[in-house]
Amino acid sequence: MVVVGCVLNAFSTGLPSLESDFKGAWTSSDTRAYNATYVLAFFVAGLCALLTCLLALFAHSAFLGAKPVAAGGAAA
């Protein structure tokens, strides 16, 4: 999602020319949708990073590869 946001950011400088070149085909509402997609890409990437950090904090055994011990059972 970060790459998508970066690519959208790279093409954002050409938006005014799209509005002038494609009169009627590309409108200001299309530009607003483009900007919303750009923001959404970075929002989702940030949310994914946050959820990964929370998983690392609260379920660190998943990252360490440790096997959970069965509760109340004898070792076989």
C-alpha cells in the first residue's frame, strides 16, 4: 500500500493538466476521488503497521516461533 501511495503521489502533479486536457472526461470529482485513494493507501499502510506492532506486543510468541504450552496437561 505504501508503494501504491507513492505512485499516486508521483502522478499527482499531472492532475491539473488532466482536468484541462480531458474536458468533461476528467472532472474535479475525479480529482477528489484520486486524492481520497491516495490518502486511503497511506491510511491502510499505517493501519497495517499498527496492527503488526500490536500483534508483536500481545502475541510475541507468534513471532518467536515458540510453541504454546497446553494448560493442565502432562508432557507426552
